[in-house]
Amino acid sequence: MNLNLINDVPDGLTRRARTFVSVHGIRVDVRPVAEHRQWWLDREVPSAVIDRMTAFQERWGGLLLPPAPQYDGGPKYFDPDSPEGSPAEGWWFEAGMQRTAVPYSFMIGPGGEFGIHTDRWVPLHVTVEGWVESLALAHHAATWAKQVAKVTGDDVDRIALDAFEPVREVRGLVDTWWRGTDSLVAIYSGEAEALSFPRGRTALVYSGLDEWGLRGGVEP
């Protein structure tokens, strides 16, 4: 276990996310993907998929971060496992075990997307970096906002975002973040889509933010 990640933060993250990982993250010990390589090859998992899992583990394996505001906190820590798919559809693998008994798995998609999987695949962010950026931004916004409001179901569509810009570093797909003049809005639609449950759509509105609160040192 590594309790000091100051010099062990994956590259490709913003200053805000690097600080979040180094201050609040730890790395726990995980079993190497290589130990299961032959077992998966015997079950016709392509070598290239196992190579992707190995690369994911080398970069993210064992990283335990504070829980996300939604998805019952997200994966407890990153630990690739359980590859599934086909040559026609592509291949997914588990990003890490759930913290609680949610009815879906956290997966890495064929193109490297981070998302949730039930009987259907719902990509939340373009990359796992986007998921980590969203965790960092949620922590930052909650710290600096004067007020946090939760909006659910159809009311999410009534949030006026015309004057807002997308927060690009979270690389949102189904889940998105928006920045206004003094507020941030996080919209979580993954469970609503994965579970065919529109009322599960949720937005968190962080208001009363100054420039630091809006960006946390991340340049436009």
C-alpha cells in the first residue's frame, strides 16, 4: 500500500485533479493481470484485450479515491478484471469492484471509455481520466460553493444552461459538467439510461463560486 502519491500521480490530469489524487488518494496492492493471462487466453479472450488491461493496471491499478457523489461512490479502487465481448462488438473489462451492491458494473469500453454496464453499455466519460477529473471537480466545487442544490427527474431539463460552457476536462458523454459565471452544474444521467429509469437522472448545482471556485487553477 502507498499512502503518499505526491510522486505517483498518473500524467494527463489537470493541476486540480493531480492535487486531488495526491492529497486524497492511496494505492492498495492488487494482483497482477499477468497471473490470469493464460486462463483468459484459454477462454478466447484476445491477447490485445489482456494487453489493454495490463496497461490500465500499470497506470491506474490499486488507486483508491474518495467516493463519487453518484453511483454509490463509484468503484472502490481501480483493478481490471472480467473481460467480456466479441470481435464484432468489441471488448470491455471491469474497471474495479463496486463499493456497494449496485445493479451494474463499472467498465472500460472498447474505445477506453469509462462507464457502467448492465444488459446495456452506458459510457459516462470518454476516458478514465475524465472520471477522475469529475471526482476532483465534485470535491473542489463542494468545498468552495456557498450552496449546493440537488435536482432530479424531469426537473433537470428545466435547468437553464444557455449561458454555460461545457467543462471539457471531464470529457463527458452521458454525464456532463457545465460552468457558468458563478456556478457549476453536474448532470448525471448514467443510471437513468442504464436502468431505463428517467427519474434517476440527477443534477447537482454548485452556486456562489468565485473564479477559483469555478476553475481551481485550470486555465480556460
